[in-house]
Amino acid sequence: MNLKHIFAAMNTTYLLDHWPLIVFYFFCTITAIQIFYFLFFFFRLAFYKQKTRSNTQTHPVSVIVCARDEAANLAHHLPGILIQEYNTTHEVIVVNDNSYDDSKYVLEELRKAFKQMQVIELTQEAKMIPGKKFPLAVGIKSAKNEIVLLTDADCVPATEHWIQSMQDCFRDNTEIVLGYGAYHKQNSLLNKLIRWETFHTALQYMSYALAGVPYMGVGRNLSYKKEIFYRHKGFSAHNNIPGGDDDLLVNMAATSKNTRININKDSFTLSKPAKTWNQWMKQKSRHYSTGKYYKKSHKFLLGLFSLTHFLFYPAFIVSCLFYNWKCGLIVFGARFLFQLVAYVRTLNKLDEKDLIPYILFFDIWMFFYYLIFAPALIRKAKMTWK
């Protein structure tokens, strides 16, 4: 037996004899990475104080809503957009994308009462452009104003100051404002899980933006200048992808200098959550199918956090069972302390404080969440947006 085989045998023996210690070291390593994310990224949002401008300058705004077979949602939610208290010039553009329901008649009735509302009727499908990109592009190109504010047909502003609050974030160098799109609160486990995932996503994209690496926004509450849309040739870089009309454009165009976040509660929008588990899973799978098209640096940062988050609890359990449960609990407690500070403060800021008692439960749930939705990152997305 040569020296190479001897060293290999020694290494194998060492690993077999000391594997509990190695697992514990691994547990400490992924915990250290998680704590880094809390300190470097998530604490930025947790301790963020949005400055109130003493001298506000209002800008003309074009609100754009795309709808397909959304008659009921338009009847219930569109008035909340149309009655906004905003004194400067603004318009509301609704793009009715090949609807077969009564959307056209609902919009005609609303148009009689609200003169600032414009309706664009699309009667033909765009070839080779799946999803919402074509109707949204039509709405943006039809907008009279430089600042566009986007939301969905199933969304309603949380207050009548939504437009005012979102446009107030624009400065001389600001081109993109990322808002928070919340969900209506209901007394069910599914509703709490949906709202937890929404909070968790906002915690990441807003914290990353504050750290100078913005990577996404949500179409339920997003504003940007038309100039940035034209500069990047609209959605042409990803026209073949059904989703991504919001996050992929932001991922491509956002920088540390041109992007701001808005966590003022006047700026929130509220949406109808999915009613069934199957509906929610289809919705999230469609959204996550665009993640593979993010910039490599963004995929690395997001992937490293998700991977260490996914491995944290298995490594914790193995360390406690086979190494030393006291050491395992100390390491667990250190991470949980930082996590608690970041989550409690941010949940309060985003008006999701009723989720605070369930932080540990939902954090464990995220292990199963990653298992369920990981295939969506590689699966081909469906070619429709409804």
C-alpha cells in the first residue's frame, strides 16, 4: 500500500470517528452565514427610517392596470384607485386584455363617473409574447406622464394617499420605487402562510435594495419612469417568458443609485389572497419560474441564503442528537436572537404584526417551502398569465 492509500484510509477513518464534530462545525458555518445576512442585509430594513420630505414636489403620474376577465375585481377594487386624493395631473389607464366576461361594461360605467380614467381594449392576442407584457407595454406607451405606477386588477390601495406616497419617493436621480404589496388578512393558516411568504420576499428585495443591490420588485405595487422602460427596450430581452414583467425589468435596470423603497403605510396595496393551496402553489410556481433569469450575482446571494436557511434545521437536529445538545442550542439561540430583532421590527413596519407569535413556526415551515417550490426554478413556465 503506497502513501496515498494510507493517507486516504486515515482520512476516511478520521471522518467516520469524528463526523458528529464535523456536522457541528458545518452547522456553525451555515449559522454564521445566516447571521451575516441578518446583520448586513435584513437589519437595514429593520432599522430603516423613511425620511419625510419637508418640501414635497408632486409629479404627473399615470397609473396602469392590466386586466383579463377581471370584471368582479375591477368593480370592487378600481374605485379605490380612482378616488385617490392627488391634486396634480394623473390618469388611470386600464388595459382590458381580450376579456370574455363583463369587464368592458364595468369599465364603461366607471368611465362615465371618472374622467381621469382611460380604457384600452385589446381584441387580439400578441403573437410570440406570452403573459402580461404586451398589454402592459401598450399601457406604458399610451401613458401621457413620465412616471408610471403599476398595480393589478385584484389590488386596492390601502389608503387614498397611495399615489401621493409612491410619487413622493422620486428624487432627481430616482427612476424606480419599490412598494409593498400586502394581502388582506383572514383567519386561516393558508392566509398566514401566504402573508408570511410575502413578508419574507419583501424583507429580501427591500433589504437588498437598501444595501445597493436591488434585484426585483412586485407588479402589485411598483413605479418607474418611462425613460427606463425605453432605455432597456421594454420587455424585449425577455418577451418569450410569460412572467417577469415586474421583477425581470427591475433586475435588469435597477442600480444602487436609481432605486428607492417605500414602506410608508400609505403606500401599501392590498390584494386578494389565493383561496386554496393548489391555487397558491400554481401562483408561486409561476412567479419563481423567472428566478433563473436574474443576474448571476443576485442568484448567488439569494441561493446562498436559501440554501443555508434550508440546511439550518437538519444540521441543528443532527448536532443536538449526535454531538452536544447544549452547544447546538447556543448556536441556534444566537441566530434566533438576530432573526427575532430583524423579523419583529420589519413585521411591525409592514403592518404584519399579527404574524410575530408564529415566527419560529413559519421559519421551520420555510424548510418545507423550499422543497415544494425548488422545482419551479428549473421548470418551464406556462405560457399564459391568467
